[in-house]
Amino acid sequence: IDDKVRLKAQIVARRKVSNLENILGRALDFCLEDGKEESIDPDWFFSFVNMAEEIFSPAMQELWGKIFAVETAKPGSFSLKTLTLLKQLTQKDAHIFRQAVNLTSYKKGESTPRLLIGYYQKSNIWSFFNTFKNKQLNLAEYGLSYPDLLSLMDLGLIHHSEIESGELSTSTQTEWRCAGTKLRLAAKHQGTTLLYYKFTPTGAELSKLVNKQKLDAYTEAILSTLGRAFNIE
């Protein structure tokens, strides 16, 4: 029995070393140029090593390799909290998160990604004659079901509640980049707000690792939806 215990310990130790070597090898493939003349924080490095040794999936090893490459070039890019959460992700979770990132929008001057789903018009004399006071997209039609959203919320990647923006101006355009397409929005009537889900700081950090794919169907749908309440350029 003692021999079997020692043999098991050796197998586990070898596998951990192999996992770490694979991840560091993946990191070298990215070859990022140093953006700062700073060293990686020692606590971050040894925490990374301890977690990376237990990453067995090749797909997840590639993701961890990219994290190490980015952190080496720009120390402070990923927090230990983000690493801890990432270690909990399964391949299925990663796939759902990747799909969510493909649907993200950014407001000019802000770095936090959002999932635009529609708009809301507060009651006023104009909305009284408007049949589209509240219009939302069904994200399930674009690969992100409501159970998927709940999973991302439970993981701490997206905030738990739908968020309403402040009222958008009717005289000034607001610039957004929606699923890779640049939009300039100006509300047609006062009291119009955007509806969206917002990524958490951890979700925002991890979104930087995803190679986004442009989804034309979603872009066309959001343009059609927002066009009812906004002038769009």
C-alpha cells in the first residue's frame, strides 16, 4: 500500500509539472511586448503557479497561458480574485462566457463591457402616442439563453440585475461600439434610456482574453430595435 501511495504521489506531481510546462509554453506562443518596466508581483506569481498546476484541459491551459503572457507584459492586469474564479470555470462555462463577450457593447470612454438588450421610455406626452415604450431583444436567439445569463451571474462575471442607463440626450449623440459596429445614438424623445446587463470587474478582466467574433445577426437586430427610439448614425 505504501508503494501505491508513493506511486500515486509521483504521478500527481508529474502531471502538475506537465500542466505548468504546457501553460508556460502556451504563454511563449503569444510573445507580447513588455508594456511596463515592472516585475510580476511574487505573491501573484506563486499563486498563479499553484493554480496552474491543476489545470488539465488543453483549452483552459491555453487561456491560462494567455493570462500569464498578458500579466508579464502588463503587471496588474489580472487580480488574484480573477484567477481564483477562472480556476472554477469549466469548458462549458468558458464557452458561455465567450458567447456573451461576442455580444458586448462599449460606451465611448468606458472600458466595462455591457450586453445591450433594448430600451425603455418613461411616461410622457410623447410616449403616450408611442406603442414601443419598452423593447427588449431575446439574447437566446443569438446563442445566450437566460439560463446561460444566470450561470454567468452565479459565477460573478455579470451583475445580477438588469441595469437602466441614465436618460440619453435628444440633442447630443452618444457613441457606442456594439458587437464590433460603431454607433452614434441620439434619443428621439426625452426620458429614453438603454437597458443592459453589465459585466463585473472580474468579468471585464477576463473578457480581454476572448478573441471576439462579429455577429451580424445581433448587430442588425439591435439596430432595428434601437432605431424605434433613437436616431442612429
